Amino acid sequence: MNDSDDVRRIALSLPETVEKQAWGMPTFRVAGKMYITVPDDETSFAVRCPRLERQELIAAEPEKFWVPPHEASSSWVRVRLAALEDERELRDILVDSWKQAAPTRLLDAFPGDGVSR
């Protein structure tokens, strides 16, 4: 099962990612833009997600994705670690969030298909 150490390890493997404490929790940033937070209980994490896509994710897999009421107006979604199928799914979610925050110069050099922005 994935845990917060896996989130940290994968996040820090992405180009130019740095970890920074904010609001008493670890956050991960690229080019100064936050793209992952790991709340205190470490059973979930939050990633960037366009609002239109977020509603589709939550509707399709509510056991995996949700948004706390205080984050409803943001472009973030929470992900329950225990609901993820495997490390590949975790990595895909983290990479997608990284791509939304990374500058073009990093995206152009990043291996993989397409760019989610």
C-alpha cells in the first residue's frame, strides 16, 4: 500500500521539485509553485486539478477523490492513499499535478506523452 513516504519519494524524483513546510505540513513545489500537499494525518494528499476535471473525478471515484468544504473554491483535489491501486497510479497523479505547475522549459525536457495544463 502507498504511504506518505512514497508521495515524498516520487515527488522529489521529479525535476526541480523542492519540499517546503507550510501550514505545518509538507508541500512540494516546482519553480516556486506548489503542486502537492500532505495533510497531518498522512492518509491522503492534495494535488492541483482543474475544477471541471475535479468534479468528474469525484463523481467517477468518490472513494478515491474528494474536496473538503474549505477547499471547494480551489483548483485542488484530495486523494486517499489507501484507495490507489498501485504505485504507478500514484506516480501518474503526482506527475499530472507537477505538469500543471512546471514551467515550459521543464515540460519540454520531461519524458512522457503530452502535457496536462
